Amino acid sequence: MGHGTNRVEDMSSPNNGTAATATAGGETIVEIHSVCLPPKKTAFQKLKKRVADVFFPDDPLQRFRNQTWRNRVILGLQSLFPIFTWGSHYDLKLFRSDVVSGLTIASLAIPQGISYAKLANLPPIVGLYSSFVPPLIYAVLGSSKHLAVGPVSIASLVMGSMLSESVSPTQDPILYLQLAFTSTFFAGLFQASLGLLRLGFLIDFLSKATLVGFTAGAAVIVSLQQLKGLLGIVHFTGKMQFIPVMSSVFNHRSEWSWETIVMGMCFLSILLTTRHISMRKPKLFWISAAAPLASVIISTLLVYLIRSKTQAISYIGHLPKGLNPPSSNMLYFSGAHLALAIKTGIITGILSLTEGIAVGRTFASLKNYQVNGNKEMMAIGFMNMAGSCTSCYVTTGSFSRSAVNYNAGAKTAVSNIVMASAVLVTLLFLMPLFYYTPNVILAVIILTAVIGLIDYQAAYKLWKVDKFDFFTCMCSFFGVLFVSVPLGLAIAVGVSVIKILLHVTRPNTSEFGNIPGTQIYQSLGRYREASRIPGFLVLAVESPIYFANSTYLQERILKWTREEETRIKENNGTTLKCIILDMTAVSAIDTSGLEAVFELRRRLEKQSLQLVLVNPVGTVMEKLHKSKIIDALGLSGLYLTVGEAVADLSSTWKANGQP
Amino acid sequence: MGHGTNRVEDMSSPNNGTAATATAGGETIVEIHSVCLPPKKTAFQKLKKRVADVFFPDDPLQRFRNQTWRNRVILGLQSLFPIFTWGSHYDLKLFRSDVVSGLTIASLAIPQGISYAKLANLPPIVGLYSSFVPPLIYAVLGSSKHLAVGPVSIASLVMGSMLSESVSPTQDPILYLQLAFTSTFFAGLFQASLGLLRLGFLIDFLSKATLVGFTAGAAVIVSLQQLKGLLGIVHFTGKMQFIPVMSSVFNHRSEWSWETIVMGMCFLSILLTTRHISMRKPKLFWISAAAPLASVIISTLLVYLIRSKTQAISYIGHLPKGLNPPSSNMLYFSGAHLALAIKTGIITGILSLTEGIAVGRTFASLKNYQVNGNKEMMAIGFMNMAGSCTSCYVTTGSFSRSAVNYNAGAKTAVSNIVMASAVLVTLLFLMPLFYYTPNVILAVIILTAVIGLIDYQAAYKLWKVDKFDFFTCMCSFFGVLFVSVPLGLAIAVGVSVIKILLHVTRPNTSEFGNIPGTQIYQSLGRYREASRIPGFLVLAVESPIYFANSTYLQERILKWTREEETRIKENNGTTLKCIILDMTAVSAIDTSGLEAVFELRRRLEKQSLQLVLVNPVGTVMEKLHKSKIIDALGLSGLYLTVGEAVADLSSTWKANGQP
């Protein structure tokens, strides 16, 4: 800015990119740069760029340019099936790592699969089915190396709560199962469509703050549901909210079984201790990874041994042997509950997608590779669609199992194949062994898994850094806990969007002053050394100027002007002559905004005040030009920097003999 | 920026507002300013400021400060009843102007009142009632000097269309009237509450573009409805949309009456001609102002004279004499249609409020006085609430009559009182004279009034300046025309909000370069003379960083980095060492955004690239500080200007012997 070259430059026309020069006899000598229009583009070119920005920010076709046809086919196959990318240089060393990690997550996936299926009010075997087919499909389509695929707690809970509000899983089990598979199908369809239509950015609207609150709320609900198994209650409420669950717990005090409670508490403390150890020392991850299966085995043995002495501890009972039966004939595309299935599908779909992608991104960033959001969506989507035809319900990448997978040294998606093979062996041969597995142990496994989802530290950080984000978080937490799962989520997303709108509706404006000895202009409220320039009022607008704020900004700037004039009168200062509007942070303007600028100029002119715009960004400049506001502002109405505006206007006033 | 003082300054800690100095042995010598935190504020102070910004941007209590109690009472009265402000210095000269303008608008208000009431499917006399009480109340409460109050076409149409969808005005006239008064009450309640709760900014969400489209669409619908009167059709559809109306017109071709059509066409051409004359020469405003009343008188005489010869031209018939009867007993606060009344009230309320405030602001800005939005809302709201108890339906400031009022030289709200008095005389004595007034003339008056509302020039300007605004405009136009009035409006508001969200979701980023010989950094795409600095990549983000764009921005910046590295490799340039992020236009950041910045820094570090932030605004700086990102960035991670960052980092590299 104003680097002391000995010239005064005229404002050249906005179409002209280079600075025109002219010599003037003024005392203050300064170089003036003209403000350029961006290069001309047709409306179609702009639309094309905009569409590319919105839908193809990753430029997926870039890799195909300048390639032979053969290479293009290979690249195409690789981008459709990432297995072709890493499959060609897969070796025994990688395989050894994958076997270890695959078996580790299998030991976790089998008890969790059975437990989560119960959370969704589905037969336990469906949880194992869902840990077999989807991981195989993900291994071929998915781009993450560490994602461990299978049923997860949040999606299971949401599906269970939404479906059982309309259909009872005990009275109408076939219809319930049909709806579960249909929801899974729609979840997959929705996920795959988001990926295909490249609408992945929609899941960004679930902000971190919303998710922290939502997950914690869901975890509390899941934990409350476990009171049934933990206390051995037989007649439990079908509702999910805090109040009916608690009243159900205390109204059925007579059903509490002390044997169940003692067993539950013992295993709960063991599992929590192993979890604590593994969290302290990540190298001991296998302790917490092996604990659930070990607990299942020990507790099953226990129940088997005392089976003749007490009947107080309920157990799973008979589970069918054999592989996933086909279920495409159970999909339900008409009738009264179709809307419910679609709604449940969309909500569980979006939640499981968010979890899967977040988990994938987390571990990809730890190992510094890229996970492609849209491709992951398609992979998860196809996996669920295929799952819905093979007796699986909604699956995605689980955070807890992926962490174990990562720590166990998984190198590629082969660990998912190993896990699926272990589940296959279980399904074919080991099912009778689960006959005496007590339900309480499943409750304990779920409790241990979801307790870790209550991230109170993240909530505390939100409170410290951004009170509004904390408010969003609380909205989703209490919304989920006291209203309902989908409504709580909707409230939180609504609050987040209102926050954006509020920021746009009432943007910040601040008065700038010059930092002495420099050409830097900064906020007077923030930089004590900054000082006002007599005769000027420099204002910065920190937001796009839209219909939603154009009236407010106009009034606010006039108020700044009035306040400044009062201040000047009180201090007998130099009369105010010019308002400089620093537009650097005005990232967009619409027709209402243009009108507001025009009107502002007109009203300031009536008070004999000049309006000067400084450094509008490309798109804003273009619109100012098209709407003829640039012409209305005149030659000395547009500058590149505040410093140049002040220098040029001051010298003009001096040349005209004004004070 | 870097003004050539012979010092190198260290980054001082962000808490320290003054620039610390230190001497270094480097070759490039530059002055470095530290980035300040804004003055510390507690969360409560920030909340207070935020609330004040949102709800009290006009600082209504400012005038009361430093005043005696007596003055405060006077100021309080004046602000509640603006009549006390101008009433004390009202004189005969002002009164003379007001009488002339008041009588002029009365001559327009009487025929329009009757016509608009028919548009709302209400008895014609209700239109006159509504031109009597509300203007009197507005004269006491309103702050605009030129607003002419009474029924308006859009609100009448919307009320008519929404109510008659559920209740037939011909089969159930009493219930229909009850609902109309109840809607008016809720409209007033809603308007007054918006004013009292200072939520006036909500009406800003109806952007100019939305309103242009909506008004034009409504005008077309109103015009189509007039085909009934213009063609003399008896059995006309009760629907409002384009298709049913047109099919109704052509299905009842046998009912067309040539006498009515001839009369209608004659008067239509007369009225359009006078309107054209007055638009060309604003001084001849009285020609178009007097024309409707003159047409009514002439056509009534005509029908009276030929009444024995033909019955083809339908006329109004008997109208009751006398003042507004009380109607508070007709308000309807329970029962099946309450929700409809509330919905209709809110939508007509918001539309009439938008029109009233826009009209008030337009003429206030022409005469350079202030109209207070929240106060106007309360005035219009109370006027409608009082109206609903005195047989009036929704009223507001009419654009056409206010323009006539302004041109006729109105000086204060007394012109409304004069108009009300003229209506009073009409109601008391002149009602029988309207017996033979033909319905076709009312249709012609409405047509002439609404044709002017189709602002195709504004639509063309939207197209030229902002394609997206034009799209919004078309959405509301076609939505109103083919779907329904409230839904069309909702679609347009939804599209406007999506535009804001889209802008936030996919913000613009651009690469900056240095303009040689200066410390100015500007967009490389826009300023041809700008050039890259070897070793640096300067990026500017033009949007707040929110959950909705944090992932995108992170990916986009990494993509910029990859592209830059490819470019450097191709040209054998200097290795990229530092990414400078110009944060000037980042007007806000939330926790997701902070996390994205942190993650970006981590990922760039893995590629041995340094991340530097430049000039974050106050609130962003505060959050960067609170979340410890500033500490993570280190001493040379934050600068006030791009120039200082480049200079300081280059000199550090040189001092360390790097290329």
C-alpha cells in the first residue's frame, strides 16, 4: 500500500486492469491502483464452475486426463473397486497382519453383533448375519484400510426405537423383521444415491457439536435400555425416553433378580477395568478386545454349571445354525408401513453414514491416506442394499472395532474378510455354544461399548470455546433424551442452521483506524495504537450483504455516521466528509444488497457525505459494475486499499482548498 | 505494511497489543506488527451485545439517557404516539395540504375499498368500514407521514383464497365473515408481537427478488379473477390457480355478456390512459387519482339510465347505511377453523406488514426522515386488532394510494384523518348512490391497480445482475401462479435460505499474489500484474468457517497445495515451504472450523509445509486463542498482513541458510 512512489494515479475504468497514471500538483503524493473486474465469464461458464464446486470439489476425472484408453479402463476399475488398487501388491507380510487384526475384531464382533441386534429388537442371529455379508462387500468396494464393518449401537438403537413405535417386535415379529430389512434397503439406497448424486456435503450439516450431543444422548438411552438385562426385568417398557424407562424400572422392582445383578456387576467391572487399561496403554488393546468374548465364554459356562440350581438368570436359548438366508422376498414396497420404513431408512442411513465416514477419515488421517467421501457413501450404500437381501440390518464402520482393528495392526480391508470368515465358522458350527449365554452379559457388553461415546470432555471444550456450539450440543442431547431420537436430531440441525442465518442477519461491523507509521488499517476497538483519520470514517463489514441483512447494514452504517458526528461535535474535531467502506470481507452481494449500497450512497449524499468502497472481491465487483453502482459512485468512489483512498481523497481536498 | 523501518520485530504473545522489537542479523529488514486479541469480555457481556445487536439495533433507549424525568415522560409519550411529536407544531398551512391530499386519496379509497372487499369475497361495505377506523388509529400511532392506510389487493386476495378453500363465502357467509375478522385479529396480533418482541428482522427474509415474483404472480391471479366481472360470468370457479380459472372462463362461454364486455373495455382503456398520463407527468397525478371515482359515477349513471332496457350488466345492489358495527362478538377463538384463521392471519399479516413497511420506508427516504420498523409494526398491528373489533379486515399502507398521497402534497398523517372523514360521510349518507354501480367497473378498477404491480423491469434487472435472484423470483412467481399463494411464498423463502447456505457450504477460495512494488496482495486470477512469491502459497478464504464447510475448505486447501506443487515441479520452481492463509474475510469460526484448521496444520506439517494465518478478525482470533491453536502454530504462525508474513519468514529462512 502507498509505497511512496512519486505519482498520483487516476482511477482507471473498472474494465481496465492496469493502473493508469496522471500527474497532479497536490502535496501528498501517492500511488493509486485501480480495482479490477474479474476475467469475463458467461453465465454458463459460471454455472459450470459453481456446479463443479458443489458436486465435484475433488475433481474425480482429473486422473483420467492424458491417459491411454487401456490405462483409463484400469483406472476406472480401480476407482470403482479399490481392491484393484491395493490387491496387486498384496503379500504374505500384509496378510499376516490382517489375519491377526481380523481375528481380534471377530472376537469383538461376535458378542457385539448379538447384543446390538437385541438393541434393535431383532433376533440375535441377525446381528451375526450382519457381520458376515457386509464386511465382504466393503472389502471390495471400500477405500478405507482400517474400517471394521458391522452393526453399530446408534443405528441399531434408532432403528429399534423408530420401528417399535408402530410395530411390536414381540407381537408381530415377521412384519417387524420385514420392516427392518426394508429400512436397511432404503438406508442403503439413500446412502448410495448421496454418493452417486455427489450430495455428500449434506452430511456436513451434522456438525461436531450436534454429533457430540446426539451420541451422548443416544448412549444414555441405550444404557437405560440395558437396565432391563442388568436387573433381570421381564416386563419392560417399549419406550425409549428417560421418564418412561425410569418409571418402568422402579415399577417392576419385584422382578429385579439379585443373581442377575451380581453377575452383571462383576462382569461390568471386569470389562470397564480392561477398557481402562487399554485406554491408558494402547499397546494392551488386546486386553479390552478379548474381554467381551472371554466374558461370554466364562458367563455361558457359569450359567451352564448352575443351570439346575437357579432359573433366575435368563439366557439366549436356541439359535439357528447356518448361513444368511436370502431375504429379498421380505422387502416391503407397499402398504401402510412403507412411509415408516423409508423414514427409518433415511435417518439410520444418514447416521450410519456419518459414523462410517467420520471413522474412515479419522484413521485415514492418522496414516495419511485419503478416504473419498462420495466413494465411501456408495460402498456403504451398496453394502447395505446387498445386506437387506441377505438377512442383514443396517451396518457401517464401527468406531470401537475400527480402533481395535487399527491398533491390532490391520493393513488392508482383508482384515474384514478374515473377520467375516470367523463369523462364517461361528454361524456354521458354533451357534449351539451360545445356548446358555446369559442376556445380562449382552447388556454389559453394550454398556461398556456405549459409555465411551459420552464425550463430556468434548462438550466441556465446546462450552469453553463456543457457547453457541455448546447450546446446539445441549439441544441435541436433551432433544434425544426427552423428545425422540429423530426429533432431537432435527432440532439440533435446525439450531445449527439458525446460527448461520443469525450470523448473516446481524453481521459485525467495526470502525477502523490507521496504525501510525504504516498503511495498515485495523479495528479501533482491538488495536489501541490505531487512530482515526480526521474527516474520514472507515467501516468494515464482516459478512456478505444479502436481503437478510441489507436493511440492517444500511441502518447500522447510518448509525455509525451519526455517532461519529456526535463524537466530532463533542471534541470540536474536523467535519466528517467521507465514509470509507472496506468490502474485503463482503464475500457476496445480491440485488437487495446492491440496492442497499445504492440507497446508502443516496442518503449519505443528502448529508453531504461521500461514500467510498474499498477492495470489493471479484464477484461483488462484477455485480457492482453490472448494476451501474460503480458508475454512480464516480471516479473517486472505488479504491484498492483504504490507505490509497485516504491519501487520494485528502490530496484532492487539499488541491481544492478544502480544510 | 512493511514500510521500510530498519527493524525486525518478533511476534509478541497474542495477549500483548503492542509490537515488541528485537534486532536480527538478517538481510531483509521489516517491521512486524503483532495480532491483537479483542478486549476481554465475559460470556454475559458478549451475550448482551449479541442480544442488543439482534433485537435493539436502533438503540431505542438512547434518547432517554441524560434527561430529566419530565422530559423522559414526554419522550416516552412521543415515542408511543408519534402524533405528539408533530402535533404540537401543526398549523393551518400543513392542514390545507393535508385536506387536499386526504380528499384525493378518499376519491381513490372508496371505489378501491369496495373492489378489494369483493376480492376477499367479503361484502363491499366491509371495504369501506376498513377505510374508516384503521386510518384513524394509524394517524395516532404511525410514524410515516405519507402512508395511506386501507385494504390492499395482495392481502385481500390471499385472505380470500385461503379462507374460501375451506369455507364457502356464498353458502356460509356468517362463518366466512367470522373467520375474516378472526384472521384480521391474528394478523394484527402477529404484527404487533413482531414489533413488541423486536423480531422485525424476520420480514427481511422476504427478499426483493421474492417479492417481485410474488407480487407479479399475485397480480396475475387477481387479474384472472377479474375476468368474472369483466366478462359477466355468473358461475365462476372458486379456485385461484391459473389452470382452473382459465378452464372456468372458457367452459362458461355462454354466460359471457357483450354489454358488460364493451363497458368494461371502454372504462379499462380510459383508466389505463389516465394512469399512463400520470406516470409520464407526476404533476398530473390527480388525473389518475380522480379517474376511478369518476368512472364509478359515470358508469352508475349509465346503468341507472339503461336499467329498463337491459339486465345483462350486474350491479352491486343494496348496501347498508351507517357506521362500522362492532364485531368483537364475531371473533372465533375455538372450533374447527381456528387453525385456518391463525394461518391466514399470519400470512396476510406478514404480507401486509412487508408492504406497509416497504411503502413507509420508500417515501420516508424520499423526504429524508426515519420510519422505525418495530414501531410501524406495532402501529399496523394495533390498527388491525382494533379493526377486527369494528368490522374491518386486514389493512396496511397501500402503495398506489400512498404514492397519490405523496404527490398530492400530504404533509402529515392528518391526510388519513381527512380521508376517514370522507369515508364517514359516504357511509352515513351516500351509500344508496352505489346501488346501480356495475360490478364490471370494480373489476376494471382492480385490474388497473394490479397491472402496475407486475414489475417486469425489476425482473429483467435481476436476470442481468444476479441469476440466482432471478431464479428465486421465478420460483415465487410460478409457485404462486400454479401451486398456491402461501406455498409459492414458502418455496421462494426456502430457495433464498438455501442460497445463503449454499454460499456458506461452498465458499470461494482464491490464490493471491503480490502486486510488484507494493505490499498489496490480490487475487492472481483477477490482477494480471500480481505474481507469486517463490516458496509461498497465499490463499484467501472468503467465508466464515463453519461445520457446513470445514471439511470442504480443508480438502480444497490441500488441493490448492497439490496443484501448486505440480505447477512448481513442471516449471522447476522453488520448493513450496509455506501456506499463508489470509483470514481477513473469515468473519466467524466455530468448533468444527477450529478443528479443521488444526487438522490442516497437522496434515501440512506431515508434508513439511508450514501453515501461517494472517489477520484473523476479533472473534476468530479469540476462538483460535481459546482453542490453543495459536499456541500450536507457534511464534511465526500468525501475522497482521501477508506482506509482513512473507518478509519475516523469508528473512528467517535466509538467516537459517535455507534457499
